[in-house]
Amino acid sequence: MNTSTPNQKAIIEIKDLKKSYGDNHVLDGFNMVLNEGENLVIMGKSGSGKSVMIKCLIGLEEHDSGTVVIMGKDISELNREELDDLRTEVGFLFQGSALYDSMTVRENLEFPLRRHKKKFGKITDTTPLVMEALENVGLAHTINLMPEELSGGMKRRIALARTLILQPKIILYDEPTTGLDPITAKEILLLMMSIQKKYNTSAIIITHDVDCARMISNRMILLVDGINYIEGTFEELSLSTDPKVQAFFK
Amino acid sequence: MNSIFKIIELFKSFLLEVGELSYFAGRFFKEAFKSPSEFKEFLRQCFYMGNRSLLLVAVTGFIIGLVFTLQSRPTLQEFGAVSWMPSMVSISLIREIGPIITALICAGRIGSGIGAELGSMRVTEQIDAMEVSGTNPFKYLVVTRILATTFMLPILVFFGDTIAIFGSFLVENIKGNVSFLLYYNQVFDALEFGDLIPATIKTFFFGFAIGLVGCFKGYYCKKGTAGVGLAANSAVVFTSMLLFIIDFVAVFITDIFYDL
């Protein structure tokens, strides 16, 4: 279990978020607050809208109504350039790692740096930044490999290194342990915890893995029928007698 | 009655697709003039596309030149007009056969490649990953590819035409004992700027169409990995149809200018 104590300063606020695809109301008034230094786990059944919510949060999907405020900025009021600047503060780890398969590991890690002179200044040599990110995930030796030469767990760690290279304040994890064996999944979770400790990041973790939630969460939200059905710590939720909540912990 | 509704639905979806493609083309022109230029990626794509198609265009051009001459020779011989062979070959190759055949080959080779590549990047969330890292994926992936096909196709057509005329010369040299100098003199005598300029201009449009449709199909690829195959396949079909439409319009416009 994660014993770190987050601040009570909100870093992300979502109010009454709604998103529909035709008649399918995926998000129907979702509310959420992420505090600084906190690991917030969002659990829900497959197709409950967890990934849609996280994509609305980063602006990959346009929401129908409601507000998403990240570090005091309402994302729907930002232009493209302002949104890109804000995105340097928010890392995103994709479920399938999403490494660029035509690029080497080094190029994958260098890619996000190319547009962010504002944050880093003009970078003449990217090697120290790339090496630091790779060392953080314990894969410095893979620097010249292609993604196809890596295992699933290694890909996930490289994707995490690529997320870290922009030194974000917030990291969004979309199913970080899905598709991995239990040992590798645990390694990834330990890595996520050590990163949070080292860089004092806040994180939203989308998962339906109870072990993942137990290990990493400070707080949890259950997403049911497009709304935040119940909120609390892992212990509080696991002791709930509500059958809909219990269904996740059986 | 049911089949009428089906035809109407098909026509509606076709119009919708054309509308979306036009919007996509509009976005291309909007993004193409914005910074950053992504010049390095544009050059990489030019090299990649040119390099990937060069051998195929060369072999096809050579065979077309050979076959075209072999097939036409007996008929011309019958009318005692074999000496017209270099002029006929050069005009028909440069005006029509070279550009359209090269464009169709590139639609199959480059267009399907772009559709499959962008499609697989879409379904594996690589395009989303670019977006969240603050890079404009439309500019980086789409604009560079469309520009590369637009500028590379005329070069490939020029190369294909040259090889085709050489193929034709080989046949004439073997069958009619025509010298290299005589053959090429007749080729260049027959050609005018009126043949070269419209043919070259239309190849830019062919290249643009190949890049545009390939990117459009790949960028909006749906239905998982099955959608990748569909994107590649429909990119070739749609582009081939579009190439003939552009060709018809180009010939029609050229004809108007000739009349003037």
C-alpha cells in the first residue's frame, strides 16, 4: 500500500464531465479532484469510460460539456500552443506502450524533447537526458534497440521513460499492468512508486487490477454508469457492503 | 425498393467521404504553411518514397517501352510508317502512359504503404502519443508525406519515361537497326513544350492525390488491426479512381488551351 501523504492542493479538477457517442452516454456527469502528490486510482468495468475520461482530460477527445482544469487552466479555453505547453507537465503512459516502432529507443525518447525549447531551452546534446530517463527505468542498455526487439514489460518501461523525459508534474497511467505477467506487473508498480517518490509527481491510474490499486493508491474512485459511484481509500472501498463495489474486490 | 435504398445509402456515404476528404485537404493547406516546417522529416520521406519506388518504376517503364514498341511495330510497318515510331512512342509516353502508369504503381506502392503505416500508428495509439507529447501529428505525419509524394512523383515519372523510351529504342535498335542518335533525335524533334508542361503539371496533382488519400485513409483508420488492411486497400482503390478523374480533367483543360 502507498503510505505517502499527499497535499490537499488540487492539481486537476473535473466537474460534471459529459461525453457521448451517439446514444451511448459514456460519461454522464463525472467529477474528480486530484491533489498534489497523490496517486488516484480510477477503477471500473471494461467499457465504463475510464479511458475516455483520461483522454478527455488530456484533450485527446473533446468532451461534450463540463470543465477540466489542470494546474489552474481550463483546457477547453486553451489554444493549440497553450495546450501543448500544458502537456509538457502531464505525462501519459498508454496501455499498449505506443512506442514509435520506426524509431530506436533513443529516438523515441528524444522525440518529445524536440518541441519543448520553452521548457528546456535549446538542447544541444540530448544524451544526458535520455540516459537519465533510461537509468530511472533500469534499461540504459537498450538505447540503440528498436521497439520490436523489446519484451512487453521492457516496452512499458521505455514508454514510462519517454513520459518522464519531459519531467511532468502529473502522470496519467492507462492500465499500466494490463497484459503483463504478475512479476513484471509488480516491477512496473514499484517503478511507478519510486518515480513518484523521486520526482514528487501526482498520478491518475486507470486500472481494473485490484492488486495494482492496493499497492499504489492513496485514494480510489469507482466509475460506474459514467459517474463517480463511490470514493475512498482502498480499505474503505474493500469493506463496503454495496454489491456494485464488492463486485470489484471479489 | 430495398436495393434503391442501398444505392442511396452508398451514394450518401460516398458524398460524405468526399466531403471529409475535402476537409482533410483544407486542413493540409492550413497546416502546410505553419511553423515548424518539419523539413528533415519531409526530406526523409522524399528519400524513402523515391528509393522505395525507383526499381519498380524502372522495371515497369522499361517493360512498357519494350511492349509498346513491339505491339505497335507491325501496324506501323503495314502502313510503311515505322519511321514515326520514336515520335509516337515519345508523345504517348510523355503525355499519357508514363504519368498514369507511374502514378498507378505509386498508388499501389506508396499510397497503400502510407495507409497501412498511419493506420497501424493510429490503432496502436502512436499518433495519440505524439499529440500528448506536444507534437502536431498532422503536421509531422500527414503534411510531410503529402508534400513528399507531390514532389517525388514528377521525378519518378521523368525517370520512368526515360527508361521507357530507352526500352523502346532497344526494340527499334534490334529490329530496325536504328542508331541511338537517330532515335533520340526523332524523339526530341517530336516533343514540344505543349506536351511536356501539361504532363508535368498533372503529375504534381497525381502525387498530391496519392499522398492525400493514403494519409486520409490511414489517419482516420478504425476497427483495430482489421482496419489497417482496409485502410491500405481502400487507399489504393480510391486513389486509382481519383487519378483517372484528375487525368480526365487535366486532358480536358489541356484541350481547351490547345483550341485557344
